[in-house]
Amino acid sequence: MLYQPIDTLSKGFKRRVGLAQALLHDPEVLILDEPTDGLDPNQKHQVRTLIQGMAKDKAIIISTHILEEVDAVCTRAMVIAKGRVLADGTPGELEARSRYHNAIYLRAALPLPQKLLAALAALPGVAAVEPAGRAQDLGCYVLPADSRDLLTSVRDLAAKQGVVLDELRLERGRLDGVFRDITTAAA
């Protein structure tokens, strides 16, 4: 690839050439726009590892709409819309603003019984029980009314009713939902 013109390279190769150009003079501050766009999963991992390693010695600003990127490499995240800072915090702090923060996802091999769904909705601290949203998914989310941990209560209730769960997990929150909520409220 050494003698190949840049305009003939793939999107991923162009992205890596651009990153190399940015690093060539060892700047103290790096501003990267969508640094992993167009890269395959292995290349994304390499670039993220590189960014994390450089972050010890450099200020790195990443502009991205790929929220998985924020979670993977950022220690601080800002949501900016129409030139205004609408949110500023760690990725974890922003995830905590998600309606799915501390929600419990549960799924069984068969559709969950209505009796269980009604009992879940009646648990103290439960704001709502909603389907997972995909037609083929046999699961649901139990959304907390506050940030309380409902995992033990949900697990125990399912066991008490004899429902065998294939999956039970605590959700951290969803940055994409937080981003949508923040930016649409500001519109």
C-alpha cells in the first residue's frame, strides 16, 4: 500500500491514514472526527486501544454519533446540539439518565405468562413492564420507578411462579435514548 494513492484506498484505510497524519507530529491535543467509522471490528479495537493509550499523555476530543464509541473510549461526554451544550458528564452519568437505567430484562423460552407480567408490574418500585420490542423476542423490561435495584425481586418472583428464565440481566442505560431525549427536548 506504500505507493498506492490515498484516493484509491478503502474507507477504512483512508481513516487509518488520516489518523496517522494526525499523530505524525505528536500533538498535545488531538481532535478526531468519527475515528473508527469504516473500520472492521478488529481495526476498531486497535484504534480504541491506541486512543486509550494516548489519553494518558494527550487531550483527545472525539466527535462522534457512534455512541458505542463514547462508551468504549471516553471518560467524559458532552451532547451538543445547535451549538449549545445540553449535557456534560461521564458516560455512566449520562446512562443513568436513561429510562432503562437499572431496568431488568428477562426472557424465557416461551412467552412470559400474563400472571407473571401483572405481578411484576405490581412489585414495589416498578414504574412499568414493557415488551422488549422485537416480535420474535419473548422478553420484557421491568423499568424501575427510581434507581433501585429490582434484580433480586424479579428473579425471586419468576422462580416463585415457576417460570424458567433463559436470560435475566440488569441494564446500565442507553446512551442513544438519552441522546434522543436531550436533543429532541431542545428542538
